[in-house]
Amino acid sequence: MRAVVWHGTRDVGVETVADPRIEEPTDAVIQVTRSGICGSDLHLYDHGSTMAMRDGDILGHEAAGIVVETGSEVPNLERGDRVSVPFNISCGHCFMCRRGLFSQCETTRAMGERKGASLFGYTHMYGGVPGAQAEYLRVPQAHFGPIVLDDAISDEAAMLLADVLPTAWQAVDYADVPIGGTLAVYGLGPVGQMCVRVARHRGIDRVIGLDPYPDRRRAADEHGAVSVDVTAADPVEVIRDATQGRGADGVIDAVGMDAEGSTADRALQATRLRPDRIAALEQALGSVRRGGTVSVIGVYAGWMGRFPVGDLFDRQVTLRWGQANVRRWTADILDALRASPPLDVTGLVTHAPPLDEAPEWYEHFRDKDPGVVKVGLTPR
Ligand SMILES: NC(=O)c1ccc[n+]([C@@H]2O[C@H](COP(=O)([O-])OP(=O)(O)OC[C@H]3O[C@@H](n4cnc5c(N)ncnc54)[C@H](O)[C@@H]3O)[C@@H](O)[C@H]2O)c1
Ligand SMILES: [Zn+2]
Ligand SMILES: [Zn+2]
């Protein structure tokens, strides 16, 4: 089969690799119909070698597809079922899964690495599992993970259900904005855009979006945000001015470790003194009101030397974060997609190029070329 393979910094190829097959009785194999390129893939694209990627690893973790084969212990799936495959691989029955903490699944986590649940296509810290940017995908723990969908759910929505939708849903949930309150969303990539849409759908009236790129701000505004150019003004000041000097009730960091805007950040990352660029996280922490919540959904890999412990203590700030516990939110999201009016996910996937064009679309997405927000690779 054809698959997107990582070789090194900003070096991916589309190559012929071995077809996946059933290895465990709880496996399934799906034929992939859509496979997203995620902001998380960009972290690997830019510095995978420091994040336990190996030459030849297959990328991708956001798959929609059709079941072609199941192991003997997968009674929930049948050949021909349309499915969305959650990006974290969870068993559904361990201590963590029973508590809804599917991204911490104890059955699949690579214990030696002291990390959470295994993830598709996401480094050897997270299990080294072959990824979903491919024609076919082996799905471990298929008795629990895949979500069977009817034809009313589009391929795009099915792909978004694997990551972007539950990630945004969790981010908004964790931000804990009270009725009548204000939510600020740092980063208006696919995840931040979806946070805006989910927040508005869930009744949050006031959503302030923040991003350096005008097309991304415009897209968020079309779905009910009021967006701010982080390069034109101090975003912390703008948010305070808009909230009677207090700050937002909830703030989402949907930027993560490759934040733009600080040269010191870039220098520390380049010299490997600090893996994360923390400019957006610092601004998110500064933008929340006393007693409010910062919900960090952007991915961070290392540590933060100047953690403002005294300030966060004094201001009684709550911090929530982590990988999305995908299955925790599936039922809520399906209800929202079927509600009247529905949670609108149309137009978020801006491009659906063939799988073979993946290398150029990694570049377009990384460079934030105008209008390129979410890419859903289409194998055939
Ligand atoms: N926790 C999870 O489960 C989970 C799941 C999916 C994605 N993610 C993470 O979410 C983050 C966003 O992913 P994405 O797919 O939307 O990709 P993305 O990289 O396109 O989104 C990041 C956005 O942040 C903006 N940005 C950069 N610097 C900024 C700054 N200083 N202030 C405000 N905005 C800034 C960029 O312009 C971009 O629009 C990434 O870190 C990704 O790894 C986490
Ligand atoms: Zn993703
Ligand atoms: Zn588990």
C-alpha cells in the first residue's frame, strides 16, 4: 500500500510499504477514506528527531475509513462498516479507561516511556504504532475504539471525530466558562477554529479568538468569534480591556509548542535548551481572570523554567490540560452533530488532496498558506 513516511526534519515521502494485517484477535484493518494532517504532525515534521521518531515511521492519526477485516474478538464491527478511528488507542476497561481517561489507557501506554496511551503515528514515546496517512490502517483495541457511523455523517465529519472534534470539545469543557461568560481561544488553526464553533454551539456567547493570520481570524469570526491580531496589540491587554479589566473566565491554549512571536523562544528551542516555545501559553496564563480556568490543548513536550507559581496561586487559577480522551466525548458530539441546529463542521476541512500529494500539503499547512486550514488526505 501507499503511505506517508517520515524521514527527518521537513522530509516526508509517499512510499509503497507492506500492507497491515491482523496481528491480535482485538485488531481490525480499515481502508482509509480520509486522513487528516494535524498541527501535532507539524511538531514531528519540524523536530521529530528530538521526539523519538525513526526513519521510515508512518505518520497520521486522524482516520475515517471502512472496515475490511476484523480479528476474532471484535464483535462490534463488521466488514463494510464506516468508522472513525480515535487517535488514542484505548482498551475501554482498564483503571484509566473506566474513569473516562482514555488518553491514559494503562493497557496501551508504552510504560518504559512514562507516557500516556499509545497513539497512531506519533513517535516511539507513544508506542511506535504505524499511522493513518496510508491506504490501510491496522487498528489495535478495535473491540472498543472505532466509532461506527451512518451515512448522515460525512467523511470529513468522520475524520474530525477522530481528533479535532473531541479535542475541541474537551478544551471547551475544561475551560469551564459560566453562563454569560467570556472564552478566549489562543490559536485559530483547525483545533482553535473548532473550539470557537463548539463554544458557540454550547451557548458561550462571547468568544475572543487570537491568531497572527488574517484568514484564520476571518474564518473564526464567520462562526461567531471576535478575533484579535496577536501581532498588532498586546493580547493580554486587549482581553482585559474587553472584560472590565478582569480577564476572560476561561482561556484555551490551542497553539502549543511551536508558538510564533518570541525570538527568545525560538533561540532556546533551536539550541535544544527548551523544547517548547511558550509565548502563547504565557499569554494564555496572563489572560485569565482571578478564579478562572486555563485549558491547554496545544501540545507541549518539555518543561517551563519560569512557571509563574506565585501569580497563579494568588489569582487562584485552575489549569487543565492533556491529550483529548476521545471516546469520553463521542456521544455528546454525535448528539451535537444531529441537533437542530447542528454543530456546524462544514468548511473546516479546506482541502482534500490525494494521498500522493502529502509532502506538498505538509508544506502548505506548515507555512499557513492563505486559506489552507485543514487538510484531509484522500487515499483513493
Ligand atoms: N491535546 C490534544 O489532544 C490535541 C489534539 C490535536 C491537536 N493538538 C494540538 O493543538 C495545537 C493546534 O493544532 P492545529 O491542528 O489547530 O494546528 P495549527 O498548528 O495550525 O494551529 C496553531 C495555530 O496557532 C497560531 N499561533 C501561533 N503562534 C501564536 C500565538 N503566539 N498566539 C496565538 N496564536 C498563535 C497559528 O497561527 C495557528 O493558526 C497543536 O499544538 C496540536 O499539537 C492537541
Ligand atoms: Zn491530530
Ligand atoms: Zn484502557
